[in-house]
Amino acid sequence: MKVALASNVPGRTTTMSPPSMPGGVVVLTGGVGGAKLALGLSQLLPPGQLTAIVNTGDDFTHLGLHVSPDIDTLLYTLSGRAHAVQGWGRQDESWSFMAALESLGGENWFRLGDGDLALHVLRTARLRAGEPLSRIVASFASQWGLSIRVLPASDERVATTLDCDEGPLSFQDYFVKRRCEPIVRRIEFDGAAESRPAPGVVKAIAAAGAILIAPSNPLLSVAPILAVPGLREALVAASAPVVAVSPLVGGEAVKGPTAVLMRQLGLPSTPRSIATLYDGLIDGLLVDERDASDDLPVPHAVADTLMHTLDDRVRVASAALALARELAAMGAR
Amino acid sequence: MKVALASNVPGRTTTMSPPSMPGGVVVLTGGVGGAKLALGLSQLLPPGQLTAIVNTGDDFTHLGLHVSPDIDTLLYTLSGRAHAVQGWGRQDESWSFMAALESLGGENWFRLGDGDLALHVLRTARLRAGEPLSRIVASFASQWGLSIRVLPASDERVATTLDCDEGPLSFQDYFVKRRCEPIVRRIEFDGAAESRPAPGVVKAIAAAGAILIAPSNPLLSVAPILAVPGLREALVAASAPVVAVSPLVGGEAVKGPTAVLMRQLGLPSTPRSIATLYDGLIDGLLVDERDASDDLPVPHAVADTLMHTLDDRVRVASAALALARELAAMGAR
């Protein structure tokens, strides 16, 4: 069923009234695409109404430092510190650390910018002192004056591992070191079984007026969130409709290996496959206009989901919220 | 007894032949002053002939990173990376890390430059992986192409603690945070009793043709080295003469709290007190011309010991080696 969105008129977003959402909005998010949607949502919602639940499956320890790529991308994006083009790291970054590290023969396959290091060093020191990740991230967000709640999916370690044709690879080995080249056969989330949702996660989901799944990689960014026991159950039990934004644009990912991975795992890179991956979880799917199809097992709406500019991000956020609102009005839950 | 040094003619150093020293030269050193002398020595001696045994009493863990201030000052000085004026850190340093750290509310009393961080991060990661400090430092020195052997006095933790009027302070708390303002009553070296000389230290001392004690703080920089069990004994048993370069110039320290500390601990800030502090250990003392005195209990020579330029450093190194050579010729041991 295709849902018509009154507010989904390209170029008209600025004329809309801010969509207040009783109970607030929860967004499940991975890296860059998710951060863009979260930024769009943050422009639409009153302060304090948005909670981001962030993938930690990409987290890893590098040179003894705990790196949380998706959390940091979100913090950088929401605080206006993100690099505009490269899709990771900070704008106006300096690279003295890497230069000195290389002069000492240190590993250089993972680029750590000088400013970026501050998050890793401080996070690592505070984790070692026994503070949970969620509290550290909350303090970073608060120090940067963010009005958005940023929650790691779990305070426990959930490590994405890719079972590839050449053997098992950790996420960063696959993603950065091997540039997503190995053929993936299976994806696992080490530690997920023993993990619990971070404090606040289940409550935010239960209270939310709308729940969104960002256009992040369903297999690598959203699946590790859903692998945390109790998290999927909380989404299923939520009173708010759950709307996913398809990460596909014209059957391909805007960035990253989503489409390639889907095909390697036997799924055509179509919105239908996205709906299948989120089967039993979502009430609606926002699909890019280039992938419009009537052949979808869930209610859906169509929009231009490319998010180059801030206006684009607000427009996509607005369309996703509008779909959630329509679904709620239709009694989807 | 005053020893006349044939080679100690100011402005004439460049005409001297390089003083080869069978068995090599060992220098015990702390921070900036010691690094300057070591640099001077490195200009005089053939490659591979100089071993620096470095104080680790100032080492501490900051933000989870193992910082070795004296070792790093020496590595920076010998490799031409040291800041020319400020007495610590690197030239052309950038400060993005500190700015980001401050924005996150992290501690900022100890300044960590972006390039400087590389040593701390890599050292910490390798220490955590079980590698001893001496091997890590050797690899840094080798990566930077140094022909000088840099040895920490010990691979075990020796932590300088100052018992002050306001209670006990760790070295960095006293030195950086409190800017040497508290009155010191006593100095202790935690962990010294359980420490051992790092591999190579005792052997280098036994083999040396000359042993120098740099014009570093005898109480804070050299005492922690001597507190390592076996190290003082190795110096006493050495066949080479031991020559200290007085850290005083006109009764004051060139940098740091040496003279103040001496007076707080009841010692006049004179070369005689320096000789007393090294009693039973040194065969000769190189004294600055501003502190010349006949009232010294050890053989001594006089020179301009200020080391502003590279030529100065070579000149002081040359005078110290000349005194050691004269003492050896006189059969001091």
C-alpha cells in the first residue's frame, strides 16, 4: 500500500509547521546516512525530543584506544564538526599525530586525526576507569551542547565480524583495511548474546511517538543494534509506528557496501529486500523515488531520499515523520 | 684539586680532534639540560659510542597514556625535533587534540601536542602488549635514525614523589600542576626498591671509557636513576672515571627547581653541595666558571657550562670528556 504524504512536497519543507511528536522520536542509526537523517530530524523537532540509538558493532580497539566510529560520526554531524565530504572524521582536522606515528613505524591503515583523537583518548580513559559508554557519550553530547540524546545500543561489547571467503574479518579489517573487497558469506555479532540495551534505550522506544530506522546499512549498521537482546522486542512492543528509510537509491547504496553485501547474501538490492530484512519489525518504509515499486509487503511512501544539503536532510526527515504520522492515524499499531 | 683542561678553550672546540673513547661514553641524564649535553656528546663521538641512561621518575599515566617526559625530551633533542625555546615538546607542534579535549571537558593542565601524542599512544599500546619500555624506546630511537643508545634507567616503575608542606605530591603534580611552589621536605622514589636496571645499563657502565652525570637536577633527575638497586653499585665498580657536570650557574639552576629544592632541603646551592650529593660516586666535577671555588672535595675543572647554542653544547661535552680523560690519566680509578 502506498501512503500519500501531504507534507512530502519537494522544496516545500520550509513552509511546514514543526512536527511536534508526543513521546519524542527515536531513530536507530549507523554512520553517515543515519547521521544526516538525525541532523534533519534535529532541525524539525523541539529540543529534547530526539533520541538516537547508535550502532556500536563497528567499535574497535586501535593502538589501545576505543574507537566508536558511528557514535563519533553522529556527534560530529550534530555539532557541526563533521567533514563535509569524506564521510568520516572532522572538518579542519590536522594530522600531526599520524605523521609522527608513521615516523615511529606505527600502524597507519586507520587514520586518526589530531582532534578526533581527543574523543578516543578520553573515552578510553573513562571506560578504563569503569564508566559505561552511554554515560561517556552523554557527557560528550552535553559538552557540545547537543539537545539530542545519543545512546549506544549497548554498553557491552557487540563486535561485528564478517565471515568472508578468505576467513573471518573484524568489521574494520573488512571495511577499512580490505575496502569491502572480500566476499561475505555471513555476518556475526560477537558478544551480542551477553549484551543488554544501554540504560534509557528501552524506555525511549516505549515512550516514543515515532520510531525511525535510518537509511543505514541494514546488515552492518542496524542488525548489530537489533542483535542486542531485548531491543527488537522493545521495538515490536512499542506503541509508536516503526518506519524505516530505505538506504537504496536506484538500487545502490549512496555510500558503503549495502547493495553489494545484499547481493552477496542472495538478496536483490531492492526496497522489497529491505522490507524483508525488517520483516515483523517495521510498519512502513520510505522508499526513494528512483526505487518506487508497488510490489512491497509493507505500507510505504516515496520521496527523493538523497541528502546532499541540509534542506535535503530536513526534507527526508520530514517525509519519514509524515509517514509515521499517517501510519499512526491509520492505526498501524 | 683543580684540573687544567688542555681542550677547554672557549671558542676553540672546532679545532679539536674527535675524542674517541674506548668502551664508549655513558651519560646519566634527566630532561632538557641533560639532553643538551647528550646532543653535544653525540657531535663529538663516533656513532654507537654514546649510551644515555635516562631518568624515568617523572613518568606518569595521563588520560590512560604512559608519558615519559625525559626520554621524549632526549629523543626529540637528539633527532632535531625538540622545541628550541619552551624546554619540552616538539617544534612545529599542532594543538588540535588539546582544543578538542578541552571542548569535551577533559583535563588540560598537562599539554599534549598532536605529534607528541604519537609517542605516548604507541608506547602505551606496546607496554600494554607486554613489551618492556627499554625495547620500545630503542625502537623509537632506531626509527628516528639515532646512533645513540637510549636506555631507561629501569623498565620497572620508579615514581618520584615529593613530600611537601601540603602533603605528598606526584612529580607532575608538583612540577606542572603546582609549578614547583610547594615547599619540599623529602623526596621518595616509589617502586625503586623493586626495580632493576634495564637490560644493557649495567653492561654499558662496566664497559664505558668515561661516565658522565649530566647537569640535570641531582635530587629529581639523577637520584631516581641512582635509586634503582644495582645502578649505584655499577657506577662505583666501573673502571671508568665518573664526572658530573654541575647543574648550577652562578648558584642557580638554568631551568627548573634544582637550586630552590637544594635550599629547601638544607643544602646551599653551591658546587660543593653538588659534590656532597654525589659523594662516593664521582671522581670529578665540571663546575661553571661563575661558581669557581677551591673549596671542593673532588677534583674539578672549570668551564662556561651555559648551553644556548649547539657550539656551547659541544664545548661543555668536550670539557666533561676532557676532565674524564685527565682523571683516567691521573689514575683516578
